[in-house]
Amino acid sequence: MGRKKVVRKRMSEESKIILKESASGGWRNPTCHEGESSRMQGASARKILKDDLSSSSDSEGEEMVPAGYRLWNCGQLQDSIAKTCACRACGGAVVLVEDKEKRRGWASVMRWACTACGGVPEEGWTSTSRKTGKFFEINRASVLGMRAIGRGNTAAEKLSAYLSMPAPVAHNSWRLHSQALGDHARETAQESMNSAALRVKQVLRGSDVDPGEIVDCGVTIDGSWQTRNLSKHGFVAAISVDTGEILDVHYMCTTCRTCDNFQKLPHTTAEEVEFQLKHFEECPRNHEGSAQAMEAEGASVLYSRSMELYGLRYNPFVGDGDSSAFRRVQQEQPYGPDIEIRKEECIGHIQKRMGTRLRRLVARNKGVKLSDGKGLQGAGRLTMTRIDSMQTFYGLAIRRNIGNLDGMVRETQAITRHYSELADHSYCPEGESSWCKFQQDKACGTTTHREVEKPLPPAVIEVVQPIINELADPVLLAGCLRGLTQNQNESFHSTVWTMVPKDSYQSSNAVTLGLYMAVMYFNDGLCSSNEKLFHSAGIEFNKLTKNCFVKLDRIRISTCSKREDTADKENRRGRKRQKLQQLDAFRKVEGDTYKSGEFSQSSRNAPKCTTCKKPRKGHKKGLCT
């Protein structure tokens, strides 16, 4: 007992330290004192920082009166009862009996029967019936729990088999539970988004802001599909730039099984009209078109209802440029012709353009001789490791010069000058924190600088420079001046698809339930959001449940704080660079070991080009000369 108390106390102290740690990228909470609001906190800590995270702990006094559910071996329980209990009427031994006819999923009717006189005491259910008495709490909780870990009815049946338990509720009952939970999750998620919208107004206008006031706020808009190109399910989310909380989501679906099954049956026009009238309200199909068009459609819907729902105008629009969403919003002018919606770029996606275009350049010029008679790849040329370094420096050129357009352009142009055989470090960033060792030595008065190992020759610079010029365009970089990213959207997408895995078929009920659960967890954490959802859905939320969710929230905050630590980031980058260098070395030694159709018998016998040694079939004339 003493050791348990010590461990519990240490956990409490660690959680307090985690909650007080500062991290990059914070917002001022209008409900905090001035001294507290100036602290910079991690994204997760900002959103799920609650009093019960530091106060909740197991209660020693409640150990004798357990709550919730336990997995008991019925045989061992029977043996224990037989040794300590006897029939009240005749004193005979009693046995545990289950009425299998009344079993409902994981809820069973259990009673004690006397082996001597046959007396039957009052029977009782192993699970309470909540709300209207139409369902058992354990069955509804099982559906919610399996969805939270990204699994469904079949997985619950496998779990039951491995644990020697009765099978869960049948598929149809599971579907009805999922529909009901989806409705409760939608209501709870909408409450969370309403609160998030109010907090945005308080951050931008002060704690005494009028709830009906129209406020402009920046949002990051991004969509996601279950599968690329051919997806039947997708969604778009708007996340506040100022608080990092989800303000609105829109789910889109291109299919409905009920409609498809009806169309397979012979029917008249009158029967189809009658079916559509009855089914219209519950039909999940709300998108006509390709999966690629979902993001633009969803962004249009979010903008069209932002003022009505929250009194917010989403301006500026922070996007990645991968879809036509911004162009669609601009054309529709949801706030009228007098309100111009500005566009700002996600600097993460802009940074990745450097690596993408350089890799595309390498692939396009494979086997092609440059002006010096050598290829683009190889030692002292454009390797994958060098490309990753150039992409990193491009990202630093943007992030180090937030609000300074000239600095962004200058440091982007410095990349090829730094790596050139004719090294010119005058464009490199100055100061002790510069990525250029020459500038570091200049600022610190040291002599640690060594010229770049295997610099890029003029022939390579000549091919690469047009890409650098394009990415250093002031018009492009002007959208990066605030240094905004869509990282929060990518994090939310990961949360959704954890609950609705992409590797298996998912119904619209499962996707919507997972989507709204992800909204709650992303905004408020597991403990706070699940407490509301459990009460709404008729599931008991006891001390044991709360302690488990608080522990998971603490882990989330701790992990977030660790990943935002500067030293940890540098360690991750170093490991990545080391791995890429190792892969480059392996490829150089191994040569080509995997290519589509390259090693088939027909490919080996096909005539080869004398210059690049590729099969002549489909070969572009003069490409390798």
C-alpha cells in the first residue's frame, strides 16, 4: 500500500509539471490571470487543460465497493460461492445458472439454484438497462469502445471468442447502436464546436465580446478521404488559426447501400417516388461527383454557414494549393462582393515543393547527360540526401524570416550558392544560429568551417537553379509571411482514421460516429468529451472510467510536450538524415533491384539503347544523347 501511494504521488507531481511546461505556439486564454495567460503552452495542453487532470486519482476508500465491470471466470466464481453460501430453505449447495434464452449480447440473466430442493432465488441482469429500458448499457458501451479503437462487430466477436465470453449483439442491433451513438456524438461535437467558436471570439475581441458580433478569424481548411481517388467517404474541417480548435466539419458520402439495394429490385416509378420520400431524411448520400471534388465542395459548405452558426467570417483562408477549394470560395463570395477573402499558404506544403520538384527533376533526367558530360545523380551530384538538405534549408528560409519577404527570397537563393563549387556564403543567413558554418564562424569568431564536401558543379547548378528561382518568387513567398501551417489538420485526419481505419470497408454510420468522436477528442480531450457523451448516450461514467481517460489525456500532453522540445526535434532530424545516407549507400552498392517489369524474361531479351542501356521499346529518340 505504501508503494502505491508513493507512485501515485509521483504521477500527480509529474502531471503538474507537464501541465505547467511551456512550449511553442500558444494563445492567450481569456479566462486565465494575466501572469498565466502569458505562458506558452503545447497545443494539446491548451485545449484539454482541466482541473481534474491534476486532481483525479484512485480512491483507496472505494476499493471494497467496486464499480463498473470485471471479467470473472464463472467456474471459479461458482466454486467460491459454493464454499461460502448455502440455500436459505434447506441448507443445500447452490449453483450459478444462466438463462440463455434471455441473454442479450454481453448482458446475461444470472440466478442461483439449490441442488437439493431446487429453490430459485430472484434472478438479476449482469448489466443495467439505462434510459428507456430499450438497451443494455454494456452492449452500447461495447459498440462505442470498439469504434474508439477503430473496430466493429466482427472484431468484437473475435474478442469474445478469445476471452471465452458470449457473442456481442447481432449485426442489426450493432448498427442501431451505432446510429444512436452517432446522433449523440453529433450533438456533443456541435456543443464542443460552439464553445470553440466562442473562445475564438474571446481571443480576438476579449472575454466580454458580444456573442452575436461578427468577427473575422483565420482558419486552415483541408479535406481527407478514406481512400485516394475512389473514396466513398470524405470530410472537410475548418480549424482556427488562433486556438487550434475545430470550428466546423462537413461529412460527404457518394454511396447509400439502401438506395443501391432498392435499385437492384424491380419497381415502378410510383414505388421509387414513395421510397425516396421515406428514405430521403436518412440517406447518407450527399455528394455527386468524384472524390477529388469533395474538398472544394466541403469548403463551400463550411463558408456558407459560418456566419449563421457562429457569427464568424473565415478570413484569411489557409490552404495547401492542392485543390480548387479556395478558387471555389472566391467565386461564390459567401460574405458578399465587398468582402475579399485572402489566401495564405501552408509553409509545410510550400517547403515540400522543393523536394518534390528536385526528385521529379532527377527522375526526368535519369540517363541524360548534362553540359559536363555527366549525369545528374551520383557522388558530388544531386543525391537524395542533398535534396533533403536543400528542402530543409528552404523551410528554414521561410521560418526564420516570418514577416520578412526580402529575407525569405535572399535565403532561398543562398541554397545553391552555398552548395556550389564556386561557394558564395554572402547570401546565407547570418548569426550563431545559421545553418551555414561559414556564417556561424563569422558570428562566433571561430574557425570550424570546412568547405562543403562534394559540392555541386556548375552543370548541376544550371539545371537546378530554375527551380530555386521559381520557389523564391516573392508572389509565392508573400503567402508565407505569417508562417501558418496545416499541421493541425493533418493531426485531426490521423485521429479520424484511427477510429475509422482505411484498410477495411466502413459504413456511413461508422464514419460519422468516428468523425464526431474525433472532433470531441481533438478539442476537449478524452475525459471531458467522453463524460458528456456517456451521459447523453445512457452509459455510466464512474470514477474508474474517469481515471482511465485522465491517464490517457496526461499521456497525450506529455507526448506533445516531448515532440515540441527543440532537442527532440533535432534528434529526429538527425536520425532521419542518417537513415537517408545509409539508404543512398545501399542503393549505390546494390544498383537497381526492383523495377516494374524490368526483370522479366522479355525485358532482359529486349534490345537496349546503346547510350542509356534502357529497352528501345517506347524510348524517346534523342533523349539520352
